[in-house]
Amino acid sequence: YDDRDGYIWMDGALVPWRDAKVHILTHAMHYASSVFEGERCYNGKIFKSREHSARLIESGRLLDMTIPYTVDQIEEAKYAMLKANGWTDAYVRAVAWRGAGLDMGVSAARNPVMLAVAGWEWGAYYGDAKWQGAKLDIAKWKRPSPETIPTAAKAAGLYMICTMSKHAAEAKGCSDALFMDYRGYVAEATGANVFFVKDGVVHTPLADAFLNGITRQTVIGMLKDMGLEVVERHIMPEELSSFSECWLTGTAAEVTPVGQIGEFHFQVGDLTRKVSDTYETLVRA
Ligand code: PMP
């Protein structure tokens, strides 16, 4: 991803793709002092753009890190980056981090907080698996307690076990891994939230120890508008056998049907298809 044409917005300027570099003594690289966003632009408009910019600032705040830009400035940066690259449909990645500076150690109070906005063209997150239903492994790692790490932040440090779990899943021929949390409840996948269907009612884990995704919130609203009942609650892994349908939600994943989690099977049913189609229409509206 480093050797190609294009532009990346870095701290106020559009720089050629190959020159968008940071110093090796960047604090974030050593201590995970980094927060980011994943967004999708459809037909020239970023879906829930301001919500993503606000979440980026909030993620920084949760890490005691003040991002020196407003929502409006971040909006401007994202659209400037898209325009410079000539994209109307792209994935947008904003990232803020503690840079290199006067200190090199755990404390970084005197180091600048930096912001960059990149993008790339990204199709279906789970590729061809989508309509067959993605196959998920069950991660051996657990989502941590909100008393251990700020779990509501979209922070780089929370992704260390995601990469490890996704690699383990891929080695078994799965597309992704589903995490339980520190209490043993069903939590989320490595980059997406999860929903289940039982007897026409939708159940989804209560977002009290993982990222309450913007897509998750959008889909809950959509389901309620369809007149469906949505129950947000703690879900035990033993319950997986009782659900008929399952799907994942996320900016990159959009609405992706799940066909299998560990030994449990789900059908790509009518409701899953309807939710996926309605979401697709909404993001392009
Ligand atoms: N959980 C994790 C760990 C994620 O990385 C993502 C993707 N940002 C989500 C959930 C879904 O969040 P959103 O719908 O805001 O993209």
C-alpha cells in the first residue's frame, strides 16, 4: 500500500502517496497511542461522515489525546483527499496519533498529535463469501473489560488481538473470528458487530464492552422502522444453536450474512437479505 500514485492528506497538506511517511520514533508505533476511523464514500458522499469525524475526536479524548482539528476541518480534509484522488466511491481512513517529538518514553505530553486522512478503493470486505454466508472461527482471545482499556474508542491498541484472531481464523479457512468478552458473553467480530434472528425477533449483544458501531446503530434504527423487535442484551455462546440467521455489520463489512460460527450453522434467510438490501439502498440514497 505504500508504493502507488495518489494523495494523502497529512496535517493540513495533500502529499504524494509515496511521501506520506512518519518518523521511526513516532510514539504511536511504540505505545499504540493512535485512534482511527473507517468510512465509506458512496456516489461522492461519505455515509455518516460527521458521525465518523466526531467519533474520531471522541476516541482521542478517551485516550486523553486532544486532536487539534474540529469536525468541520476533518470533513474538509476527507473531501479534499477524495477530490485529489478523483474518487466518488472509496473507503476513507482517518488516523490520529501521538507523533515524534521532545520525549521518547511512555509519557508523550510534549509530542504533537498528528492527523492524516487516506483512502483506497475497497469492494466487498468478505469478498465472494458474502452471499454464501461468511464462516467465522471463535477467537481464543476475549474482548477486554472497559476497566482495562477504553473499549468505546476506535483505538489501535484494541486491534492487536483482532489481527491475531483473524490470522488464526484464516489459517482454518474462515473469513473472520467472533469474540466473546471478558465475562464470556458474545461480543463482536474483529472489525464488525453481530446480529442474530430467532422467531422473527432480532437479538444483538449489548454494546457495553466493544465498539457500538455506526452501522450497528443504523441497522437497529432500520429494523425498528420495519416494525421489527430488536433486543440488545447479553448473549451466551450456548445460545448460538438457537438462532436461525446471523449477520455482521460494519462500515467495511456493510451487512454481511454469516453461514457458520464454529460448529453452528445459520441460513442466509429472508430477513438477512432484506436488511442487506435496505442498507445498500440507504447508503446510496
Ligand atoms: N467493531 C470493531 C472492532 C470494528 O473495527 C468495527 C469497524 N469500525 C465495528 C465494530 C463496526 O463499526 P462501524 O459500524 O462504525 O464501522
